[in-house]
Amino acid sequence: MKSFLSISDLSAIQIKQLIDRAIVLKAEVNKKGGHDTLPLKNKSMAMIFDKSSLRTRLSFEVGMTQLGGHAVYLAPDDIKLGKRETIHDTAKVINSMADIIIARVSSHEDVTELARYSTVPVINAMTDVEHPCQVLADLMTIYEQFGTFVGLKLAYLGDADANVIYSLALAAQILNLELAIAAPKGYEMAPAARKQVPNVKHYNDPVKAVTGAQVVITDTWVSMGKEAESQQRIKELTPFQVTSELMAKADPKAIFLHCLPAYRGKEMTAEVIDGPQSVAFEEAENRLHAQKAVVLELLT
């Protein structure tokens, strides 16, 4: 890989290799509190953000430090990507000083343009179209729990016209995972996106999607930038809330995933996310380890 802009940049073999590496990195840190070597000593990461973040910033910054490198956070007012100066010029300046760029930006076109002009690797840390780093951490979490991807059914409930579920659907296509999506009318995956993931099943009934699933997934109903639609979204998505009753329709050993932030009483009940089937906070931690594996793949 020159850069990591989409989960579809990876083959099934590459996904598995990155997960294996992430699991080793996680074990090293948990056992020893750090890594034996510092493979990214004297390496620098430029972190471009035009959206607020907890997990993304923390995981990349801590990860770079653990590997011996240094991360520089560039806030929205520092950069104003594509406004104060062209993306071409921004890329040329940054790649003359930093070894890798991560970008959490509103427009997917911006991150692809950044990668086009940059001579150093670029990682998509979230755009309006995809969130490949999140999905790699999701896959790592699933693999940790089941030890395989073979024979698993994933069910996603909620707004299906969103970046995380689109990346997840692409990953399911690559890994030949069964994925069922349940969304109300008006919140289905866009037709153009559906064409890229023909094996995904789409429902308007959450019970049909969840029945027999080993992994149940949801996401925030009101994403950043959609706050004005909050009341309407809550009303229309409430029938797709993940409850204990709905989890009971899944496989008895099913796990619950949520990329966070989570809003108890909305997309899921507190009983679900704080219950024994939830691995949402393990999933959050795995952002750190999965992303370290990606950064190492790109820089070593």
C-alpha cells in the first residue's frame, strides 16, 4: 500500500495480516507496557482534523508515541484544508516535513486529493464516505472473539447511508462475510453504494436482520453535521433500537459492537451496551492497535 484511503485498498489476505500484527502489538503493550523496539523513532505524523474526535486523535497520537515517533495535531483552524491554500500546496508542505499524514476530514475528495499530491503515505481517518480505520478495528475485535471469519453473520441496524456501514459492507464483500442491514425507508444504503456490495442483504425489519447473527452492530443516529435532523431521526429510527429483546433473536453467543460515541436510550439501551455481550469498549481500544499495524505497514 502507498496509502490507506478505503478498506477496499486491502485484500482478504492483507486484512488478516494486519489483524494478526495488531494482535501481536496489543499483546506486547498489555504485557510489557510498551514495545521492545521503537521502529518509528525519529518519524513524524501530521494529523489533519476538520472534525472533533476522541478515539481517532487519541489512538493515532498514543500509537505513534508507543512506536517511538511523534504526532503533530493540526486543528481545523490551523489548516482549513483547501481554503487557505490549495490541497496540492498543503500536501507538498507537509510531506517535506512529516513521514505520514492522517486526515479526518468532511470530504472524501479532499483525502483522495491529498494522497494524489503527497509523496508520503496518507491514511483516511474518516470522511463522509468511509471510515476504514474503524472497520479494521471492528474486524480485529470480531476475530479476537471468534478466532475466525468463516461462517459468521453480521447484522447492522440503523442509518445505512453512513460511512462506517459502507466500509463494513465493503469489508464483508472482501472477506465473504454474511452481512444483513436493517434500516427504515429513507435511511437505506444509497443505490450506487449497493451496487458495490451485491452480496449484502437489505431489510426494513430489524428482526429479520438480527436473527441468527453472531455480531450485532449499530451506530449513532445523529452524526456530526446532522444535528438539525435530530428529532426526526430519533422518531424514525427508534423501531431499530438494539434492545435485549432484539439481541435474544441473535445467536446466543452474539456480541454487540458500536463505534462510539453511544447514546443510551437511543440507538441501543444501556442494558445492551453495558451488558455482557457488549465488546464496544474493547473495540474502541482496538483502534489503537489496528492503526499501529497500518502505520507500520506503510512506514516499514
